[in-house]
Amino acid sequence: MSLWPVRLWQGALIGLIWAGGSSLCMATTISVRPFGEMPDGTHVNLYSLRTEGAQVEITEYGGRIVSIKTPDRAGRFSEITLGFDSLSEYLSNKPFFGALIGRYANRIAHGRFVLDGESYQLALNAGDGSLHGGNVGFDKRLWQSKRIKQGVQLTYVSPDGEEGYPGTLTTVVRYTLVGNELHLEYRATSDKDTVVNLTNHTYFNLTGNPENTILGSRLTIAADRFTPIDADRIPVGNLQSVAGTPFDFRSAHAIGERIDQQDPQLQRGGGYDHNWVLAMSPRALSLAATVIEPVSGRRMDVFTTEPGIQFYSGNNLDGSVVGKQGVRYPRRSGFCLETQHFPDSPNHPGFPSTELKAGATFRSLTIYRFSTAREG
């Protein structure tokens, strides 16, 4: 049986359990319109997915989520992601707003790894490490698209040797809007052994106003360990307990409550920019994180089959980036919850493996579920 129907049913079932069946009752309206042109003149499309519970826009460039709008506690829809109004702005700016990240999300130390006895050197684009697939990762590629039931399917074929990675890798990502749930289903195959780590890099701000910070939003992460980092934000190799540290989000804490404590790990990350350990073995789809914005009442639950989740608190935003509707994004005006395998896994045999054997299929599912909380 195909991966897609099984995964869609699994996600829809979670929506039914958590939302009293509402996720299965809202029809999805899909439309497509031009979004601009690439430098070579290639036309780029923007897909709009709408239900009564959410509105999502996705473009072929970088497979990016351009917009998500959800209602607040009073039913008012507002933008809850950071990004730009036009393709030209995405082409000329560095932030990974809304992008699909690959071949390898997050960092690889020294840009090197060994696979099948052969050493591979990647571009060093983040200090002494390789970040988010290299100089021209999946976030800067034009994906082929087609409309599917409840969403859009994106495909990118990365040739052997691109950005230093072995094997021709075919990646298929399906975005579907199922009621108030945005499903991200990943599948990848290669003709050679390779390494793969895929994620989405959307910046969220559940206040509905990007001029606000995200420091008052309350976060829960279902993890009792995280991977501590070195000065280049690369895991040092051990798993550290969150107990007694600012990284303990097993119960809800405001993001800003402990973010400026004199903790060596917070200082190295400039705030939160770390991977939390959800599981060390293949896992079923389960709840990884919850964010509740007490003023707007917006709630986001993140479900995933991935073993880790990178929580980034928007530390590098500094007001220099002008986003949607001319708004400058101040420091910590967006957070990311990137479901993925651990950073630098190819260089840490004790981490869950990111190796993809030739002819095998990588599969992953993440669901962002949007709702409102009755109380802050």
C-alpha cells in the first residue's frame, strides 16, 4: 500500500481524536496563482489552501510556506508566520522563512562525513560547519508541483554530487490542509547510499502581529534530554538531561522566562537554538510540542514521527529584515519548531542514523495543528 493514504488517515485520526471530529468535516479549497519569475524567466506559482480553520500559502520556490493565517480566541484571522510578500524578496534575502530544508537540515561539523569508507566534503557556510544543505540547499531550488487532494505535492531531484552529497536524491513533499491541521509528508529515495535530514523552517508568531516578540508564548516540549552544542552550535555528542536547566519544557514555560539566564548553552546559542531528543528509535506519530499564546489564545500542537525537534527562538533577527507589509522583524519575533533527525548525526554513531541506503525510502510525517485555548 502507498505511504500517502496510510499517513493521511493516521493524521486525520489524530485530528478526529483531538478536535472532536472537526478536522474531518471541513472541506479544503485549493487555488493557484502566479507568484513571480526566477532570474531565468521561469514562472513560479503560489498555492492557496483554505478551510474554515486555517489558510495556508505555499510556493514552488524552496517549497516555502509563504503564509499561514489562523483565528484568535475571538475568531479573527491573522498572519502567524514571518516571510515576504513577493518572490523577488525571497530571492534576495537570506532568512530561511518557511523553506523546505535539505539535503541535510541543521549542521554538519567541519562540513565532513564518512559514508561507506569514503569521505565527503561539503561547503562551509556556517563557521566551521555546513548548514541546511550548503550554499544552494533545497530552500533555494525550484520544486515541481502538482495539485493533489487537499493540497499540493512538490518534487525536487537533486543530482549526484550536488553540494557535495552522494547519489541522485528524489524528494517528494506533500502539504495538505486537513481541517485545522497542516500535514507535511516527506519521502525520499536515492540511487546511491547517502545521508538525508529534511525539515521545514517556518517562523511562527502566534500573537498575529510580527512586531511583537514571541517571548510571552508558552511552550511545552515532550523531551527529557537535549543535545548540547559547542561554539559553532554543533552537538558535542552527548545527551544532556533537561532537569534543572532552562531547557526543561516538560511543563509549559514562557519562551522568554529563562532565555537570558547565564547558562553556557544559552550563551552559545544566543538563546534557544538546540535539538531536543524526542526518541532514539523509530517512533510512531506522537505529540512533540505545544505552543499557547496567552493573549491571542492561539494554540499550535506539533506531531511528528521524527526523533528530534530543533527549537529556535529567532535570536538572529535584528530588525534589519523588512517582511510582509513593510514590517521590520525585531529580535525574537518568530520561533521555529523544526522536526528532524539530530544535527551532525553522520559524525555521531550513537545518534539515530540519517543514512539512506540506495533503493530504500525515507519517510516522515509532521502535523501542525492549530486551535485556540480557552485560557491563557
